[in-house]
Amino acid sequence: MRRGICKMARMGTVLFIAALMLTSCAKKPQDISREENEDNLVYSAQYYPVFDYVTNVISAFDYEKNEVIFNCRTDEDYKSNRSLMGVNLDDMQLGEIVDKTDVREYSSFVCWGDYYYAVKDDGVSGAEIVKLDADFKELASVGTNIELPRRYDAAYFDGIKADSEGRLYIMTCSLLQVYDSELNELCRIEVDGNFCGIVTCGDKAYTIEKDGINSILSEINITAQALERVNGSLPGNFVAFCGADGKIYMICAGTMYEYDIDSDSLCNMLSLIEYGIYGPSVRNMYVGNEGSFVFTVEGQYVGYDDFSMGVEILEKVPEVSVSEKKQIIIAAYASDAFYYSMYEYLIKFMRDNPEYTIRFDNYYDDYADSVPLDEFDKMLISGIDADILLIGGFETDKVKNLAQKGILYDINNFLSADEGFKDAIIPNIYEHLKLDGGVYAITPYFYMSTLTGRETVTGEREYWTVHGILEKLKDDESINLFADGDASAALIRLLEGGVCLDEEFIRNEGFTSEKFAELLELCKLCGERNMNTEKIVLNEKAVLEGRAMVVKDSNIFDDVRKYYALFGEDGFARVGYPDEAGGRSVIGWDEFFCISNSSQNKEDAWKLIKSFLSEDYYKNIHNSQAIMYPVVEKMCVEYLNNEIENQETKSIPIYSVDENLVTTTEMVVDVPVITKEQAQVIMDEINTASISGYDIDGTIKDIIREEAQYFFEGQKTAGEVGKIIQDRVQLYLDEQD
């Protein structure tokens, strides 16, 4: 991996250009560029890499010099002094401005006129404001002894700003101060709120304050020494902002907004992803020359815990100069926060493949009215303008429905043509991705769910049945299946594990069978025993003490280590969810990528989807969910090997909780390292799991949960409830057929 400062001339630039387009969402952004565009100008974006590795970045923009200045560290060990580096946007040359030792204490700075102003904090005596000349030499004779009343907190973006009159605005956690260019104090306002920072617009300045999922904009009234709210409420929390000519420009998630102060109107200016800009990674933004926008952009895809830094310039250019690109359209219905890591990788894909631009149409809006989910589902069925459909991994019923209606393309057509790639997927995972012989959805990650206990209590896996468990509980009143939860909770856990939900049981035995009645009886007994327990001893300790038979197990490496420590190598038993053929483990899925059958760009869509299963993706986009494993066998094995090599002996607490929800540490367990042979149980579970989310029908599960309450509450017998469930399920199946 490259480190330090990029060789910019050698790396060149990557150009991302796309005409401004409306998304196909019901709430469409206003296309303000077209309204102002009399000369057929369209926005284009250019990304310039600056640092391959960077930390503790503070930046400023010198409008006159057309230069972005970075105060940062560019080492891996966090020990070097800061460097003050400048990037001239005319030629994109990077150079060190001053000796490193002169800037180590600057925690924020701003340019105005011929001078720079900085907040200097030595970490001991507090903070002060200093004035610097064009060469960043401190002008000691001009008020550098001004002390801030409390230590400056650099947690805010743009903690220091200057307006067109040279007034300086400095914000701390509790105080807003205004100084003139000679560092004479003009105003101080006590603040108490969750402020994002300050934005200046001409000779005025404003604060932006978070208010739940919204934001408040207030003008700083120097004469009255007060903040005067100027808008009702802005939707969203903004990560970067700048102002010019009576307008404030802000970024929230993947969208850039324009707020007109005089008319108190907010409009969606553009979707950043179309221009290769990952909104959440924008650290600062500035209004540049000739109406351009300058972004400092952080990237994490150089490696886990490593951050790159670059400059992105968004400007208008003649439409005729824009080279035509292939567009891939993704349709989704999810919170922006849910797909942040995906956005980041989409940007990387466009930088690596400059012939593409990606349009991400999210029909769910975190901050405004959204298309209702059922309406979105109807749109998918009737036809939607998209190449790729992004569907939640838990929405297997939706995938099945769309595939059966011919809306989804069989990805096996691509996999069959690339046997090497198909064989790279874990064989058992590939088999469970199939639906009626085809693969209509694929995902980078999967997870496992099973039940684990002590073999002396559970018995062997092949005899792990609902009937057997119920008999054990009847024979021993001191034990329960689970450590906590009522009857409904027990039923939900077992249904999510596919108990009595596979197609063969539903169609051949059915819910009027003795087996299903035993399931209801088992869950009711579990709930009654847990309700009579004064203190719930959670999970593993309850199994260890013999009060519970099993704990839900997600096949996580650290959990497997814990089970070895608690139960011993011989006593550690994974029995799965009970079934007549023995315990079964369940495969669950991360987000699904599907290709629309109506897409005219299936090959291009597959190229993008395939990149999400590449070594580049797995190694550079960090998986924050410990329960998830790569579907690609090589990467899955490599992930487990890294866990084995990097494990250390540790101690973990085991908790209990009383009826007042007070948590107590019951015991501390020393967890030793485990061998590669012991860790093999993880891959064994992956390779032998016999059921997946495709096999669990959500509608049938909901019917069972709804009707089972009548039995749990004593209003009906198990047989009566089973008959009602059978009738409702049969009606549902007939409608599906």
C-alpha cells in the first residue's frame, strides 16, 4: 500500500462528469443548474488525490491564491508533528508551506485578505487567536495574547470563520466570540446546543445547530449579541457548508442542498454520487473561483483504519465538452446511513472505471416524505427505471415474488459463463442462493444462526427434535430451552430458525399435526418457566448452570472461543434448530443485488455487482458486522485465518438482569486462544447449514405468530389454533399458486 504524499503528476486525475439528472423518486430534486444554464453548461467533477495516508486534518481555502491548505499529519504512527501543506488548484501542485514545528499547535485556521488567523492551542494553558502573514509567520505584536475563556474544542467543523469585512467568528462548546481583523473583541454569546459550526455569507454569519434529525439556522447579531433564528427548520444534519451571494450550500448524506436566505427556501441541488462524490466523506467545502465548489474529501478505502485525502472540484463546463458515459442505475428503499459504506465503494468503482457513472435512486428519504414501501413494491412489479435493484437480505419473500413474476434476471447466466468465479463462492452458500434453479439475487456477505449448548444436556444433534426437547423439559422442571423470554419470544426464535416452516412440512404434515401442537406447547412451557424466575441469568451462564439448554449462536469467532472456555472442547455442542431429521443451522443474507430483467445494461450491471465480490472490496471496505462472512471462499478462509493469528487471551464478563432490568456481572471468564483445528467448527457449520432465509416464508411466519397468541393466552387449544393456521396458510398458498 502506498503511504505518504501522492505523486500527483504521475497519478494524474480522474474525471467524473455527468449531466444533472432527476432521480425517478416521487420527491424529485429541483434542477437549479438547468434554470441558470443559458449557455448549456453542466456540472462536472474532478477528483485529485493529495495524500495516501493522513490523520488529524484541518483545512482552509485561500480564494485569492486559489489554494487549499492542509494542516495535518501524513504518517502512520500518529507521532510526527503537523505539516502545513498547500495544494494550488491551478496546477494541482502540492508543497510544504512552513517548517513543521511552527504549526503543531494550530487547531483551526482561516484566510482573509493578506492574513491568516488561527486558533492556537498548546494543550496546557488554553487557546489563543493569532494573526499570521502570507508566509504563516506569527505577527506577535498584534494581540496574540488573547485567551479564550475555555480550552478550544476543535470538534466542530469550521470552528473559526471570517466574513467579507474581516470579522472573525470563533465557536467553542459554550461560547461564540466575534473579533475584528485587529483581534479586538466585538461580541460574545453564550451558546448551549449541538452546533455544527459557522457559515459566512458576505458580511453576515450564521450558526447551524442540530435539532434531532433537523437543523436550525440562526444569524449572528453582533449588535444585539444574540442568535436570531432565520428559518423554521432545515431537514437533515449537515456535514459541510459554505456560503456566498445570499445562499448557503450544505451537504447532508449524499445530497447537496442550496438554501436561499431571503426567500427561506431549500432545494435539492444535486445528487453527489452521480459526480463521484461520497457525501459523508466531505470534510469541508468552499465556494471557489467562477462559481465552482471545492471539497476536501476523506476516503477510507485505502485500507481499514487508513484514510486518504483528496480535493474534489465541482464546476460548470460546456455540455459539448462532456464525454458520454455509461450509466448504471440502482434503485433502493433504505436509510442513507444504511448504505454509507456502499456509497463509498461506488465512488471507488467510478474512479477505477471512469467510463461509468452511477445513479442511486433511493425511494426512501430520511428527512422528507417518502414513497410508501408498499407503493415501492408495486413500482418494482409494474416496472422501474433501474438496472440493479438493491433489496434487504431479510426480504427473501420479495426476491422470490419478483423472480416468479419474471422481473429479475437469472444471474446464473453470468456465473455459468465464468465457472472460475462461480467456483470461488462457498459451494453450500452458492446452493442456498439458488431459487428454482436460478440465482436471482447475490450478496457479498452472509451470516449463520444456530443453537449451542452442552452435549450432556442437549444430546446428539441427530436426535434434536421438538418432541425430544419437550419431553426433556417435562422430565426436569429445573431446566428450560432458552434462558429468557416469554412464549411468543420462544416461538419467534424457533420460527426464525425455520422450525415447522419448510415447504415439505407445511404441505404434507401441516399445522394440524401433532408436531406443530408440540411446538406451541414447548413455547408456552418456556414462557411460563421464565416468568417464574426471579432473576434472569442470561445466555451462556444459564447453559453452564444447567438452567437453559441452549443459547442462540451466530457462529462468531469470539463466541466460539467463549464456548470452548465455558463448556470445554468435549462438552461444546452445536445442535441447531430442532427438526425431525435433526438440528439444522440457518443461513441469512446481507443486502441483495438483483439485476432487472428489463435492464438494457445487464453486462454493465453485472460488472458492478461482481466488483462487490472482489478481493479489492473485501480487503478495502471494512465489514463492521462481526456476524457477517464473505461468500467468496478464499476471502472467508482468509478472514478466519486473520482471526486465528491475531487472537489474544482475554477475560469476558457474563451478565444477569433482574426484574427491574438492573444488570449485574455474574462471573468473569478467561478465554484462551484456540487452535486452527478448533476454529474449523465455524467452517463446518457454514458447509453443512441446510436451510436459508429463502426457506422461511415471512407471511406464514406472521400468521403463526398472530394465531398462536390465542393458545398462549388460554383462549383456544393447540388443535384449534393449528386448524385456523392451516386454513389461513392454505388460502395464502392457493393465492400464490
